[in-house]
Amino acid sequence: MNDPTQTSLRCGAKTRSGAPCAKFPMEGKRRCQLHGGLSTGPKTVAGKAAISVANTKHGRYKNWREKQAKERYYRGEIKRVMPEAREAGLLKY
């Protein structure tokens, strides 16, 4: 089995249809790129930092929940103060 001439010429992993994969394996491996897995993600801190920067929210929806909570608070305060202002005669309608 360790003889390189007896290694399979194709990947051989089962596809979704159940048939064996017909792709060639990666060099020095027994499976192709799809079934052997080329990468599981960045291994370095710099790579993880790049992912973190890419996933950081920016622009239109940054701090959206905080802004909504603040607006909700101010709307509640306005609803509370308006009747008092009408009763005090500060509003003409």
C-alpha cells in the first residue's frame, strides 16, 4: 500500500450523488481540493485581525440599537411633558 505506483489516480471521496469524486488528488494527498480541504482559515494573529476588521460594523447601521434606544427615551419624555405644557398654557392648541 505504501508503493506510490499503487496510489489512486482519483480522489475517490463520495459526492452528494453517492458516486466517487473524479477529480485528481492534491499533490502528496489522497483527496482533491474540495474533499481534502485546502484551508481552515487564517492561522496567524494578523490574519485574525484582518477578519475582525472586515466584520466590524461601520457606516449606516453603526450603533443603530443605541440610537434607537435614545430616540425611544426622548419620545417618551416628550409624551410625558406635552400634556403638562398644555395644562400650564404653554401651548396654544
